[in-house]
Amino acid sequence: METTSKVASKPPPKGWPRISQSLVYDRAAPAIDWLCKAFGFEVQLKVEGEGGRIEHSELVLGGGLVSIGDGRGDRPWRKSPAELGGANTQSCCIYVDDVDAHCERARAAGAKIQQEPKTTDYGDDYWTDRSYEAVDHEGHHWWFMQRIK
């Protein structure tokens, strides 16, 4: 498997990783608070617009960045899973140090645990990890993993 990129790139902006994810919520402000409580994100930036609407935010966890914002009429292609009958076109996968403790934190905050923590060995050429799947209050699916070997 090829692991190096042939694409030249300047470093990302300060405070941003090479890859980030952007998610839409019907109610982004309470979602941000909940994501911090349930999953341990920290707010790096939050830009509020009219009526408390979240125009842009940056939540960080372990070197990764997720941008959370409210749905907007001028961007009809961006919708919350709540508007799509629960459909997701992406899932966030995040490595944490203790997946079992993280799962209990998420559960205590009200996350729906779709898949309980389990260990998967992908074979000698790959790795072993322990992971669980959580669903937030608007239907975004989140995978949290801990590398075992």
C-alpha cells in the first residue's frame, strides 16, 4: 500500500491539521456544547451570527479539527442527518487514549451507543484496535478508536 502523497502542498493554516471535517446541525450552538461534554472537544473558535446562529466553529481534539455550523438556506447541499431521515454520507473516526472510558463519558452525556466497544484484529500486516460507535442527538455517527498494537 502506497502511503506517501505526490501532491506538493504548503503547510495548513496555524491551528489546522491537514485534514478536517465539517458537519451541519439544525441547532449548532447546543451541539457544540454537547460535543465538548460528551466527546471531549474543545472550542478553538466560534463565530456567532444573527440570533445566535453559528456561522463557523472549530472544535479540536487530539490534533484533529471539526467545524460545526448551522444549516443555511444558501447552501442547500449541506444538511443535518436529522433533515435526511438519519442518512449520513460521512462518519468521523477519532483515535483516543482510552476508548472504554471515552464510551462511558459519551453514554453519560446521552450519546446513543450504536456499537459497544470491541476489539478487532486486522491481521499481522495491519493492526489491532478497540472501537465503538456513537450517534449524537442529530444523527451524526462517530467512531472512536484506541490502537492496541
